[in-house]
Amino acid sequence: MTRSTAPGSPGPPISEPADEDLLRRLVPQVLGALVRRYGHFDAAEDAVQEALLAAARQWPEEGRPRNPRGWLIRVASRRLTDQLRSEDARRRREETAAALTPRDEFVAPPPGEGRAPAEDDTLALLFLCCSADLPAAGRIALTLRAVGGLTTAEIARALLVPEATMAQRISRAKRRIKTSPSPFRTAEQEQEQKGKREREGAARLADVLHVLYLIFNEGYTASSGRELQRADLATEAIRLTRAVHALLPDDGEVAGLLALMLLTDARRAARTGPDGSLIPLAEQDRTLWDRAAVTEGVALVSDALTRTSLGPYQLRAAIAAVHDEAASDEDTDWAEILALYEVLVRLVPGPVERLGHAVAVAMVHGPRRALELLAALDDDDHLAGHHRLEAVRAHLLERAGDRAAARAAYTKAAGLTLSAPERRYLRSRAARIPE
């Protein structure tokens, strides 16, 4: 429902869902601005949450501010400085005698405190969270939390680990950030350090790309909830990847990831029906695909493949390009897709890559051979019991003519997913198979 704005209020009429989406997009920008200015990652995160609560209380009654980002930064800054001053005062009381003049260790904000900086600090926050001072698992989890805005449960599902394990990783990463001597550097400053810390920079960039890929995947196919897609997450992942590509235009994997996102997101409008139901790739209306995004993605990956070292994101983008350039599902060059997957699983023999490879094998050599490949994945700790494995198995069993087993696998997959559109689709597939 839309509320009217009172005369003299700071902004135009607002809708509650729009505000929720806006706040989600602004969180990493506001957090990045506070961490850049004050440090204290954990305290800054708490201050941002308090600012969000203030916005939720005030904006519906008073109207949205004309500069929502600046408003949030100002409110969060006040909360944070109050907290830091309080903690500093408490520390001085404990450590100094009453006769001594206390030393104020709090760094006062620069002139114009509370005003939003001109630049977007999200990219800098991204590189901070991917600091080499953190274990790899911790920095990926923390970045998904701080930059992607994903819940602990969503991160756990994205990384195929138990939720309790993920909560521990995030807590440890926050504690490590708090005691880390590493400064908060922008991505540009990271590049200035490249000559001194080449290996660290490469590892950090790999984590940055991995996190952006996971954020995009959660946006493109939400792991839970009533909606199949979270367009805000996918769009933000593309925006941040564009920013990284602008900084590193000659990096083939950055270009490959951007191409992959564009080629995949190009299908967004065709993936759901009017009622929000899932439409699989083979049944999509390809006239609804974003051809400008397809053209840009194909150009990016084609250029990267011809002049840079081959990498996994380029291969994934090349696979997406083969799908997007086919005029119809029947015209898809599955032999080329299989050849690309063969290279990909040699570079990255992960369970998700092997699952995609099995699908390509089925399309070229038949479902029986692919089902043998899936049997090996049953023992994979990350994928065993995951709904995608069961959904692919069901599809292959259906193609192989094993109706009863296919129906059972579709039903099992539907019971494993937390996504309502996927659950409805899988149940409908099971119901369509004749007895």
C-alpha cells in the first residue's frame, strides 16, 4: 500500500516493498562508508542495523528522505560515534586516575560529518571482506553477509554447508576483522599494492569473483521463499562486477564472470509465467530474452577467450553463450557444450560442475550414461541430498523411460527445496508422469 507524504516532508510518496528493496541495496554502501571512516567493522554493522530500524519506523510516517543513503549514513554515524565515545570513556575511567587528563583516542569525524561521500564504498567493502588476513571460507561467508545481504541460512545453502558451521565462520571472520591490522583500502589502492603483494592480490580477487558469483546465483534463483528470482541481488552483482571489470579490463576471468552474468540474466523475463511459475530453459519464449545483454556477453567472453588465459568463468560464460545464441532448444549445440564442460570439470571438478557435465552427457550420449555419472555424486558430502541432484536425476530417469523412479525422484526433490516456485514445478512434473 502506498502512503501519501505530508506537506513539507523530506521525500515523495513511498511504497513499503520499494523501501524494503531500497534499504537492502543501500546496506553495503552505508556499511562501507562507516568502515572506511571509522573502522570497527562489527560496531559499524550494529550501527547500520540501528539506522535501518530507525528508517523502518520513521519513513512510513515522515516520508522517504530525498537522499536515503546520506540519511542512513548520518544516522548510523551518530549511533557509532555515540557507542565509540561511550566505550572510550568507559575505558578511560577504568585505566586512568581522576586527577589525570584522559586521552581521547576517538578520531573525530572530518568536516561535514554525516554527509554521504560521493563515491560508493560497496566495492571497497567487498575487497576488505576478502582480506587475506581471513581464512578463505570466512572471507567468502563474511562478504556474502556484509555485501550481498544474504542471511546465514542462505549463505549455508549457497556454499552447501550446515547453517551452524556457517554461523561460526561468520563470527570468527568478524572477530578477525576487528583485530586485523590491515587497512581499509579501495579497489584502486589494492591495485597499487599489486607489485608488493601479487599473490595476495590474486587470491583476494579470486574470492571477490567467487562471492559476486554466489550473490548473482542467489538473485537469479533464490534458494528459498515465494519468488523464483531476487532481481535486486542479481542486478547488484552485475553492477559490482562491472566496477571490478572497469578496474581490471585485461583480466580474462573478470570479463568471463561479467559475461556469464549478462548471458544468464538475459533470460530473466522468460523464466517465470504470469503467476510466477517456473519455466525451464527448454520451454522459454526466447523472444523475451534481452538481446542487448546477450550481444554484450558474447562479445566479452569471445574477446577474453582469444587474448587471456583460460579460466572457469570464461568456460561457464561460453556454455551460456551457446545456449543464448541458439534460435531454439532444438538448435542448441550440445556437442559443443559437452566439449566445454569436459574442459571445465578438469579445471574445477566440483559437484555443481559435474552435475552440469552429466546433463550435457545425457543430451549427447543419452540418459543412461549420465545416470551412471550421477551415481558417483551420491557420495559427495556437499551435493548428496540436495534437491538439484534429485531434480536432474528425475529428468534423466524420465527421459530413460523409468516412470516410477522419475516420479519418486521429482517428489523427493520437491521435498528438499525451500523455493516455492521450484517445489510447485517439481511436483507438477511428478504429477504429469502417467502411472
